[in-house]
Amino acid sequence: MSFQIAGEPAADQVLDEHPFAVVVGMMLDQQYGMEHAFRGGYKVLSRFGTLDPAAIAAADPDEFKALCSTPPAIHRFPGSMATRLQELAALVESRYDGDVTRLWTEATTGKELLRRVQELPGFGRQKAQIFVALLAKQLGVRPEGWESAAGDYALDGYRSVADVVDADSLLKVREFKQAKKAEAKAKQQA
């Protein structure tokens, strides 16, 4: 299966070829359009020349921030996200010897996979659940109990980036998120 999250063939190809780019995209997916977030790995690869976690972790922080801030920036908060990206790369390098796929290939249960994902910088419980669902739905990574670990994001439908497979599904996920925000706002006002 080929990713179709970024909405740009070259960026989606980077997601297909570089598993670290998928994790980077998920990390960047906050307060920023999901298709833009998932273009982050492509932008870093294009400008830095590699997505090797060791090289990213070892990069000069100021130079890396400048690279990430160059328009179009990797995020609407490029400086803080560049720092977080280097922290993510350092963790992948130290814990998984630079092979981000070990994050999910060595997890034997959904619960363990969720715990591992939550250890990543910028991954709270909800984002970790979405990423577990993305791994299952788009990459076929389904350790025992993944559905329970992913919660409602494991369900069929259009709840998150895990369900984005084309432009139409991207719109449906957006509509779902907008409806959820409106529902939450109505509850607050009641």
C-alpha cells in the first residue's frame, strides 16, 4: 500500500520509502494541517539530504532550526518542532539503533506498542493511539490487542490520519474532526 496522506506524490513517496518520515509526520501533526505535517519528512530530506536519525540528532541545533524554518517551514512552530525532531531522532538512535521500524516490529502486544509510542517526544496518549491505528490500518502492523490499544481509532470510519488513503478520505476525516470540535464546544457552553 502506498501512502496518500501528504497530498503531494513526492512527499507521499518519502513516506513509503522512509519509515522515519511517517513518525516525523505524526509528531508534526498537531495544530497544523495533517497533510502539511506529513510533508515534514520530505522537506527535511530535501534540505538536509538524509532522514538518518543519527545525522539529524547530531546536527547543529541552530542550523537544523534554520533548515526547518525555511519557507515552507516544517510546521507553524518550526523552531520548537526542529528541537523535538532532533530529540525524536536521538531517541530512535539510542533506543532502536537508528531503525525506527524496531519501534513496532519488536512490540509483541498492542499494549507494548502503545507504551513504546508514548515514549516518543510529542506523543501523548491520543496521538499514540492514532499512530497505533495508522500502523495497523496502513502498514498491517497488528500485534495482539492493537484494537484495544488504539481505542476508537481502530474502528472503521474517518476518525484520524490513520483513515486517510486519498483526498476524499482526508475531507471526511476533516469533517469528523470539525463535528467533534463543535460537539465539545456545545458541551462546554451548556
